[in-house]
Amino acid sequence: MSGDTPLLLMRGIVKQFPGVRALDGVDLEVRRGEVHCLLGQNGAGKSTLIKILSGAHQPDEGVIALAGEETRLATPTAAIRAGISTIYQELDLVDGLSVAENVFLGHERTRFGFVRSREADRAAHALLTRLGHPEIRPSTEVGRLSPAAQQVVSMARALSRDTRLIIMDEPSAALAHDEVANLFRIVRELTGQGVAVVYISHRLEEIREIGDRVTVLKDGRTAAVGLPARTTPTAQIVSLMTGRAVEYVFPPRRPRTGAALSGPAAPEVLRVEGLTAPGAFADVSFTVRAGEIVGLAGLVGSGRSEIVEAVYGARRASGSVVLDGRRLGRGGTTTAVRLGMGLAPEERKAQALLLDQSVARNITLAGLGRYSRFGWLDRRREGAKARELIATLGIRPADPDRPVRTLSGGNQQKAVLARWLVGDRRLLLLDEPTRGVDVGARAELYAVIRELADTGIGVLLVSSEVPEVLGLADRVLVVREGRIIHESDARDLDEHRVLDMIMEGSTL
């Protein structure tokens, strides 16, 4: 066999669903021991392609070859037996089972029909040690672990079989900065042992750091195959993904003087004083004015999301939260919504969307009472409002009856934002609003958020991406270890200074 034979070769892959040609002749070539990055906007066909590669879908046309031999991955089990393991963004671990039980799930170590637990624990520990995490105990319930540790367990599961190709779907989405560095270390060790990795991410800076080559998908077709990850210009990659030049540019801020909505003379919509939740954050105080975007910058686990939850009433905390001059008492989230607050949470699929319900129902969910009469829902009025907001925010496809799970990540996030435009909204809390959203859709979301602020709505924004906070926010609060350690106008900061503060605590 030639040393130049790729480990994986996919040629002319076609996949048709009712009314949709998801893949239209896609090519992919992956070499042994490389990190091959798969890029494309939401809806480009990435998910369909990896489901074919993992045996969950069957192609209608095309050829798949492993190590030069044509193969058919008829089922997920067949893919695993062929040496292909998939680690999905939403990890498929069983919370109630131990680490070792999850690692060997489906191929348990047994003797005479009985599971050999001690042997499984020893083998799991060896795998975890190989991955650089001997501190993760095989007997621990997976549900008790952090997201980063759960991801290590998923990798151990992949390596518990004779794996030669690992697919990683947005593996860094829920990880802090130091955890991403450890993930990259593990990936490099795996590729150093000859394992190939297909790495899917929307973060172009990650592609530069960890990738060897890049394949770009657009509208179910291959836009480019095997580009060098480190040297291909960003503008070229973005153009291939979107079909147009999209800069990482944020919408202009409104002037902040005189009668401008977001200026110092604008009224306060939110005042937080002495907010404290033991173990999460302490003595947090800040304000948000009408038309102002205030960004919370900090590492995952610094207390940013917990502060937002407490402001919304979803987390118990002492101190005071005042919205438009009215103090929020013990009414929790119900009172917050009634008084004009809305939340787009970090995990939109799990916490914000009814995935099997229509786009219209997800949009009108927080204001169904407005479309009811004598206890009966007026679907005509509900649909009319949904269509209005779909047009306003540019949700695509513009079909209010479409199940929301079929939308791309960016359009799902727009549906969450649209929900809070039903009624008189005074404050929006946005926790990681662009997580899992491609570069083209991000630009659209930035414009939507800025337009909402320009109407006088106050915005409290959490993001793990410092350029996003600096580019979108008017004012930035730096959060470290549960405390606000710095506050200033976003234009007075740069990325390096913010990173120094959130990682080292330096405010110089």
C-alpha cells in the first residue's frame, strides 16, 4: 500500500432528504496523523457529512474508502468497527453511569455474562492517564464532572476501541481558555500516534492553531479541499464559506453625547447593587442604561453566567436588582419577564427552544396571553406577529410553521431574540449569543443586537470571545473569580489588556 494513500477518501457524496439536497457531490480527503478542519456556515452540510461518516445516514451517491479500500458504513456500529469514532458537540454520555461504564458502553468487559468492573476501572484509568487526566476517577458519575472532564471521557471512549479516525464537532464550545489548550495538547498527542482527526469549529483562530489542512463546504457542495490551515488568508476562507467578503466587523456605535439614547444622559434601565451568591460571585454592582450594550468579559467559570442568572431571577442571590426603578423581589423569572426583561441563555437548544414546535410558537411563547381571548388562542394573530418578527430579524427560511430544530444555529438564535420583542422589552440578557454560529450569521446577529439597542433597549452581553465583547459592547465589565475587577469604555481597551485581566488579575 502506498504511503500516499489517504486514510479517508470521500468522493461525490450526495444525500437527498424530502425537498432538500443536503449534499451535492461533496469530496473529503483525510491523511493519517493530521488534523483536517471542516468549515462551512450552518446549513452548509457539515452535520450531514459527519453523520454519513459515522454511519447514521447512508449516502444516495458517492464513494467512501478507508486506507484505499472502498467501504460501506451501513450503521454506527459498522463505523466504529471500521475505526471511526465521533465526539458530538452535545456529548452523548449517560449522566447516571460511572466514567468507566461510559467509556466501555456498548462493549463492556464481561466474563460469563458478568461485567468485570475492576478490570474496566483499570483500563479506563489507563486511557484517562494517556489523555493526561489521571485525576478523573473511573468510579465517578459522569454527571458530576465539568464539561471539560466529560469531553475527556468522550475521548477515552473513542480510544477504548481500535480508533484510527476521530471526528470532533465543536469540541471547544464549552471550554475555558486553559481547557482549550489542554484539548489541543491531547489532539497533538493523538495525531502523533497516527490517529487522524476531523475537527469542526466556527472559530477561525482555532483552525490556525490546531489544523493542518482545511476543507470548506458551501450549500452542500465542496468549495475547497485541502487548503493549508495556517497560511490560507482569512478573507479567502470566509469568502469560500459565504460566497461573499464578510469582515469581522461590528456595526457602528451610536454617538454617546447629547440626546443619544445610549449616552450618559440616557435613563438607567438596570441597577445591580451588592449582588452576592456564595460560591459563585460576590458584591457585584453595575448599571445598564437605555440603548447601551454592557459586556461581561471573563473566563468560563468566572461567574459571568451566574451573574446573568441572578439578575434574571433564576439564581438565588442577596443584594438588589432594580429594573426601570422597580426592585425585583422574590417573584423570580416570572416577575422579571413581566417587568420587561428577557434572556437568551447560553444553551439555547436545552434552555430556550421547544425544538419540535414551530418557529412561530417559539417566537410567541413568552406572550401567548396577547393572542388569547376567553382562553382560546387566536392562531391568526399569533401567526401574523410571528411573520412580522421573522421579517424584522431576517429569519431564514421565512416559514413560521417550520420546526425550529430545522433552522441553522444563527436563525435559531434570532428566533430566541424575536421572542423578547413581543411586548415592551426594556432589557435583554444575552449569554454567549453567537456560540455555534458561523461567521456570516454572526455579522447578521451583531447587526440585530445593535439595532435593538438603538431602539432604546438595554443589553447585558456575556461572551467568551474578547474581540466580540470589545467590538459589540459600549462598556465592558471584567469578571474574575466572581468579582468585577475592572470597568471602562470598550474603546479604551484592547484584547491583550482584557486577557491579562481575566487570566492574571492585572488591571494595569
